[in-house]
Amino acid sequence: MRRVGSSPFVYQEVKQWGEFPPGWKTEDAPAVAVDSEDRVYVLIRNKNGLVCFDRDGRFLTSWGEDLFQRPHGLFIAPDNSVYIVDDWGHSVLKFTPEGRLMMTIETKDQPTDTGYIRGQQKVQRSGPPFNEPTGVALAPDGDLYVSDGYGNARVHRFTPDGALRSSWGEPGSGPGQFNPPHGVWIDENGLVYISDRMNSRVQIFNPQGEYLTEWGDAHYPNNICIDGAGNFYVAEMGGVFLYGREPRLDKLPARITVRDSRGGVLSEWGEDDPSGTGIYFCPHSIAVDSRGDVYVSEVTTSYNFGKAPDDWGVLRKYVLENQVDAMK
């Protein structure tokens, strides 16, 4: 096992974790999440659907094949409802754990006009939902927050039944501006954490969208989650980018960070070489189960790095070292 992290967050990587069913190639896993029973859900793009495992990696079920245009974001509610963001479908969908559709928030394949053209034109102005949304999270009061996303520069707040309450954000690098708002998480107090990827920061807002503070040392963060003890885990894709708050040519390594409530780094691991011997190519999502084990999923195509090697593993599990010792 590979040993990563630092005390008290020292982990051992479980190699070849996850028994995928035939045909469900693990070439692109944009999101991973864990439910209340420590079942692990993973979005897989070659089937445009979802696979569910037990915590030991045994296959349990799969569903949603070809239901989405391109699945991107995933969140499991306390009642184990499954929320999936379809970025190219401009929608957020709610399912039972078995895959029965319960609710859809969508724009009927007509993205809002923000001046954005995929691969050609950046977001010029913010707008209403949606234009390639990227993430979703549920607040303690039941409201949904959606990061919107690649083709917009907004965060939207919805009622539990999908009615829009409010929105905030615009293109840019100042407080409350995004480039893009890629991931979203809500803590037990209702504070909203946005992975503002190309601005290399995590922005924090109150439930009404008022800017509070930010963590400005992230390596192009994709997603964030929180464990039961209040520790934050951030999937940071790293790279070399020529834009952001300040043009930069320096290379930031892909990494996972464990942080305290003020954003201070408690532990981190990763390597500089994403396409060679490095641990990560593009860590895209992260989840933590009730025992403190960490799951990281990756995509294999990156604007920055191109394409990962054909045999690249896109799903990794890390077990706390004290848990490994206890199982021996």
C-alpha cells in the first residue's frame, strides 16, 4: 500500500478498489459520494450512469445508463436521496437510491445566455439557471445550492421542491465573483463553500450569499467535502494556467488537502507529475465515509494536461492508518 498524508491524517491507499460491472470502464469518474450506510456512489461517463459499491468495493448496483448527456456532480442527502448534476443537459435531478426519478430542475436543453460558447468564449455575464451547472449540495434546512458552473458564474439557491429562491455571483476574481464556481458544500451551520477553481480559492458565504471570507491557497480546487468531525477535504487538480486572478506560469501540483475550519492545511498529499509517476492526473471529486476513509475520483481528460495514460486508475480509496492496524 502507498502511504500518504501526515499525522494525525495518515492513510494507506487501497489498490484496485472497486469491482465494476462488465462494460463500465473506469476511464472517467467525475464524481464520488457516500451515503449514510457507507455505500459509495460513483458517476461513470462511458455509460453516463452511476455505480454503487459497498465500503469494501464490492459491486452492489448500477443505474442511469445513458440517462444523462454528461453527468458531472453528485450529492447524497441524509435520507440517501441521490442528486446528480448533468452539465451538458443543464439540469439537476433527484433520485431514490434505486434510481427512481423524483424531481428535475432543468432548462429544457436551452442554456441561459451568458455569452459563453463551450471551448471558444468565456462567460461574459451571469444569468439565471442553468448553463452547464457543475455541483449541488443540500443545506440543513433542506434548500439546494447549485454551482452554475462552466457556462455561468452563479450560485443558485432552490427550495426543497425545486423553486428558485435566489442567486448570486458574476464573472471575475473579486469577492463573490467566480471563474468558475465548480463545487459546492454546505456545513452544519448553513455556510456555503464554493470551489472557485480558476481563481485558486475556496470562497465562503452565508446562506443568503453574502461573502464572508476565502481560502486563497488552493491549487485550482475542484470539490470539497466535510467529515463528521468538521474537517474539510479538498480535491485540488493543480496545473499550470495562464489566467486567474493573476497570470501565472508556476506549476501547482495536484493534491488532496485536509483542512481545519479556517482553511489551515492539516495534511496533504500529491505529486508534481500528473501524467508520469504522479498520484493524480486530475482529482475531480472527493468523499469521506463515517470511518474517515477517503475516496477520490478523477477525470482523464484535462484542458491543462490533455489525456491520461490508458491504464490510469480514476478511483482511489485511502484508509486511515489506525484503521488498517485495527483490522490486522
